[in-house]
Amino acid sequence: MRTRLAPVGWAFAASLVLHGLAHFAGAAGESGLPAFLWWVTGGLVIASGVGVAVRAPGARAVVGITAAASLFLSIVFLWAAVIGVVVNAFVLVVVRRNPRGVFPRTRTGTGVDVGAAERFLAGHRIAVVGASGDARKFGNTIFRELVAHGYDAVPVNSHADEVEGVAAYASVTDVPGAIDGVMVMVPGDAAVGAVHAAAARGVTRVWLFRGLGAPGALSEASLGACAEHHLDVVAGACPMMFLEPVGRGHDVHRALRRFNGAFTDAA
């Protein structure tokens, strides 16, 4: 189990940033819509701050210090534009470093073990379960990226004879030769079957793919299968966040997941 920053924690951090930007834009001293937005964001800061303090007593000190600093700066208007942004950044750092102190929410999963990802990618021959010849699918994208990064990627797809000119196999157990790791790109029961097949093949490192907006291969059942066989698992991550050099967009995705406490080891 792991903790993730819950909606009210995100609302508190986001409203602080927006309120600081309102200060920076000088909205507090204007009339009309800018002033209205400044008051609205201020109200959101108060409401979400109270919510965090009520639901997470351990975060009350952070909320109190921030509220007091904001009140003082608002009264004296002492470089409120710049200092307000600095205070907000400070709170975001606190949230980043101690997400459990700001209204934690429990979610299923183990988090992404960065060490496991590095050990997986230290291998050379990787079986990609769900590799596809369809360029529109992630199974194709990940396969091509592994090849482009110098890996000996082996496609595993029971519905294809080859992928990108490379012979495909129906199951991990059918792949000849040594295999350093198994990348699982398929969901549901197929992912669980792939984990069992990897264990039967003697592979000890498995990557359960998860992209944006869908669980992918990650589930309680697939994680349970990994635990049953004592496998070194990367639980729910896109390998393109770790294939160096990390491309634009994927580096942002990685930064966001790190900020949200999704990584269990320092990257």
C-alpha cells in the first residue's frame, strides 16, 4: 500500500500557487474580474487549508505557518508579489517531501521502485508481451524504443508471426535463449498469465506497464502473481520515463509522478 496526495491536498497546493500568482499580477489592487479571482483563490486557500488541517492533524503546522505568513504579507503588502510566490513554493516543497503529512489517501499498489526499474533496464534481452505491429499501439511504441536504445527486444504476441521484422512467439515460455526481463504490456488475466509464464521460464525481473489514463498490466492479481513467485517487479510505470535520454513529455510525466510520491526510491 502507498499514500498519494488526495484532492484536498492538491487543492491546497494549487490554490496557494494561484493566489500567489494573483499577488504577482497585482490583482489585489485592481477592480473587476482580477480582484474577483484574487478573492476566489484566497477563499480556496482558506477552505482547502481547513480541510487539510481537519483531516490531517500532522499537517496543521504547515497550514498554520502558511496562513500566518500570507496574512502578514497581505496586511503590510511587503513585496507580496515575490514573497507570496516564494511562500507557495516552500509549501509545495513540504508537500513534495512529506506527502503523508498533507491529507494522505491510501491506494492499491507498491509504488514504482526506481531501483527495480534500473535493474530491469540493466539487462539486454527483454521479452515484450503484447508487442504489436500496429504503430498506433503502445506495444509497438515500447518495442521500437527498446530496439532504438540497443536492447535485444523479443516480441511475444500469440496473434502475430513477427513485429517490426522480428520473429514473434506465442508465449514467454516459447522464447529460445536467455531472457533478462519480461515487459508486460497486456491487461487483466493476460498480464497474470504472462507473469506466471515469466516465472516458469526462470525470469526474475518483470515490468508491469502502466501508461496515462489506464491501469495497463498493473492489478492486484498481477502484483499477487509477482509476489507469489518472488519476482523483482516494476509496478505500474511507462519505461519511456526511464530510457535515457528521456524524451520531452515523458520527463514531465516522470517529474509529476515523482512529485506525487509515486516513486519509492530516489531517481
